[in-house]
Amino acid sequence: HHHHHHHNHHTSSSSSSSSSSSSSSSSSSSSQEQSIIYTEIFDTVLCAIGRHCSADKLGLKEIGIQLDAQTSKIIVNEFDQSSLNHIYAVGDCAFGIPELATVAVQAGKLVAQRLFTNSKQLIDYHSIATTVFTPIEYGSIGLSEEDAIAKFGNQNIEIYHMQASPYEQCIIEKREPFVSYLKMIINKADNEKIVGLHIISPNAGEIMQGFAIAFKMGATKEHFDNTIGIHPTTAELFTTMTITKSSGTPLPKGGCPSCS
């Protein structure tokens, strides 16, 4: 987290490198490097360098397999086939596929079943729950607000949301009063089917794993409303969603953490 003061971080270095290559010379000329260094203290430093795919080192182009020019990943169709249909690619080396180990395992299983049994089942990339394991976790499944509007149209999308103060956060740790936030995105044109579910809270990964099954089964807003919540949890707020973003109604403050 950057503290609220901002500096311009410029590192200007004026270097003149002169090389003297006479070994017996006693007067070696050393170039003075001068650079201005700004120092600042941060609570957390995150080094996110990403990953590079090394599929381009396998000699695939030579046999005619198409790779994505930018990422070197293998271009696949919905059957996980490369441009040579007898060669398959699953997991992180496949282009446009979520880089998640469990996705690779499932895709590999399904490829094997389609090849060696009569299975026709394809992996469903639209209903994969995922979580960012930051100190307060963020879990999601389905579409973002922006993608849902782009896909189904602004007039068909309704967004319910709520904030919360989980007990373990307010009692044990000194944090802002409302550290949790929940968002439910529904498609009004399709029986209020849930097309996106998002939560920032402790244990978001554990929460979203359970909701993922409901999402995969095509849960609607009514299914959630008819489910009785476990009190006092944060996740129960998904079963009592009444405030829409479009209404402009402010989110309530006060009360016990989950009845807020």
C-alpha cells in the first residue's frame, strides 16, 4: 500500500563508460556513475512477474502447430485440440485457458474420457470459481459487472450488493468497520439467473467453493432467497439481497455484523 504522499520516481543516471585495455597501465580510468536514489517505506512490496510459456521450445511450429504469437501458448479449440487435431493441449500451455491447476486436471480427465470412452463432456470454462488469497480474500464465479452488461445488455442486468463487518475482523483485528463486500449479478431476461457472484471477506475461497455448485446448476435469485442463512456468517448475506446498485440506496451501517 502506498502512503498518501506521491513522489515522482525518476532515477537519472549519467554514465560515461570509457574502457582502458592496457594491462600494465597503472592509471586506469574509472567512470563515475551518479544516480539519484529516492527511498520510501512501504508496508508490503509485491513482485508479480507473471509466467512465460515455454511451449515454443518443443519444436511444435516445425510440425505445424499454431502458437499464439505473443504468449507462445498453443491455440486450441473447445475439444482441447491443437491445429493438428490428433495433438491435444490442456492446462497452462493452452491459449486463453485459466492458469489453474485444478482446471488442467479436469481438462485432462475429460480429454481421456472423450478419447477412450463414449463421453462427449467438455470442460465448462464459464463456471470456474476462483479466489485471490490476499490477507482479506476475494472470491468470484461467473462474469464481472462490466462483462455481464456487455454480454446481456444493460437493461437485462441487475446488480445486488451489500457490505458487512465479519466478527473475526471487527473483534480481533483493528480494521475499517466494513471490510467485506458482496455482489450478485443477475440476468432479468433469464428468470433472474445468477451470472456472477463476488465476495471480499475472510475465507472467501471456502465460501465460493460451495456456491460454485449452485452456480453450475443454474441457480436463480429465487433459489438464493429461499435458502436459509447460517447466522452469524458473511456468506448468509447472499440469501437476503434486496439493495440494487441501480437504486442508489446507500448500504446500511450499524447493527450486528451480518444483520447490518
